[in-house]
Amino acid sequence: MSGIATRTDGAEPVKMAIDEAVIRRGYSTAVRQAKQLVHPLTWPIFNLPGNRQQGLFAWFSHVANAWQIMHRREQPKITEESVDGLRIELDDGFSGKCTHAQTAAIVDTVERFHIPKQFVFEVLHGADLAYRFPQPETFDELLPTLAKLGGGTACGAMAILGAKPGFEVPAIRLGQALLLSYWLIQLDPDMRRSHYRLARRDFADSGLPANELSDPDGGRSLGFLTRLYGSRIESLFQQAHDLADCLDFDALRSVTALVEVVWEAVVQLMLEPKLLIDQRPVLTRFPHFRKQRWRFYLGLEPAQPFLSASQAHHH
């Protein structure tokens, strides 16, 4: 991965001036890395203009870097020194030089789409919080991590989508909802890899051990946990409602398509809690992921209940 792993030979990284050739090379790298992160949910952006697609891929390559910070326990080449080095690399990038071409693409995207730098570093901070405090005691203690990692990611994406001023608070709620949904959907494989994300007290209240996902009572405990988190996710999505007023038609269509496919997975978990411990791949557990893609390509409007397409402004 570009920009994270520490050099093992002790040599100082070589900086290069950012020019058009470096930026083009950086976008090529960024697209590949971003697709690895967001697969199988790249399709909702394919209705967007090419410059927005390119910007989103560069932005999500930055998020992929943050994701590696969050998972650095199992990646020995990623050290505290290399995490600090990534922040320095970004600072240098904004000053016109970089070690990795991918940084040039990220910086170009941030500057071209006027993404506040706050969100660039909020994403890294959120990932670091998730690493340092992997299983908070209460849900309230989890919310800041969700706001920084999920909310920061969403705010950067909304800037690329051309959101009108005032998008930040509903975008943070959207990002919190999407990240919390992902952690719920991936709860079993994450816990088998010792990635503990959800609040310890919620496991105790549901009658489940905090470090292992099981079905001790015919689905009752799993049902309690999925309904608890499903209601929280629903509330966060509802608080994102005003985001629809900030987006044009194409941007809102992409966002609502993503919300629809994610929310339907959460609903399925609430209806069938044992899907939490179903070890099949996501696309097998939730076949609607593929179905919704084709609905999107056919121009059918997403059916999620949170963001209304009628609110979108047209250019």
C-alpha cells in the first residue's frame, strides 16, 4: 500500500515535485486501491461525471490508507512511525511534494473539489481511535469514532459530489450510519479476526460474550443485538434526511442507491438474526446487492425511506 509501510533500510524517503505526470500516475494507483476497499459497492457512482468518479476513487484510496491504520495490529510493516509518516506525507503533498504518487492524486482531489482539510485528517484520527479503543464500553463512546471515520469519509465524498453549503451535519450522520451498518454486517468475520467494534455493554445486555459471536438461545440474543443496532442505524439515517436538499439529482441518486442496499441488509439481519453468524460471503448472504445493481442500471428509483429524490435540485 502506498504511503503507510515503514522502510526497512532506514533510508529517508525520496520526495518528488508534484506535476501533472505524477498526478496521473497517482490516480491510476488510487483507483485500483479504492476498488479493493469498496467492492462490491462501486456501481452506485457509475452514473456520475468522470471527474467526480475519479475524485471519489482518490478519496476512497485515502480512506483505504486509514483502514490500514485501523488494522495495523496484523500488519507488522505498519508501525507508529509509519502512521505519523502518512500524516507528514499528506502535509508535504499540500506543499507540492510527495513520496508516493497516490498522495498527489489525493491532494489534487482535495484541492479541486474544495474538501476541507479537516476531513482529510478526521478520517485518519477516526481510524486511529478504532485501533486504540477497539471495543468501547458503551455505544455513546463509539459515536466519536463513527463520526470521525464514517462522518469524515462521507463529508469528503459529499464535497466531491458538489453538495451545497450546510451538508456537513447530515453527512456525518450518514457516514455514521453506513459505517455502523458495515460493522454490524461484518460482525462475525471481524470478531473471528479479533476486530471488536461494537459496545461491550450491548453484548452483556443481549446475553452474548463480548469476544465471540454465538447463538446460545435459538436466536433471541442475536435478535436483541441486531434490533438494538438496527434501531440506532435507522435513527442515524433519519438524521441524514436534510442531506437530500444539498445534492443534485445524479449525486442524490448515487447516495440513495447506496443507502438502499445497505439498509436492506440491516433489515434482513433484524428479520433473520442468524444471518449474523452465517459465514458465507456477503454477496451470498445478501443476494439483493446484485439485484439492486441491475435496478440502478435500469434507472429504477431506490426505495429507501430516508432521503427523498424529489428534494434533489437539478443543474
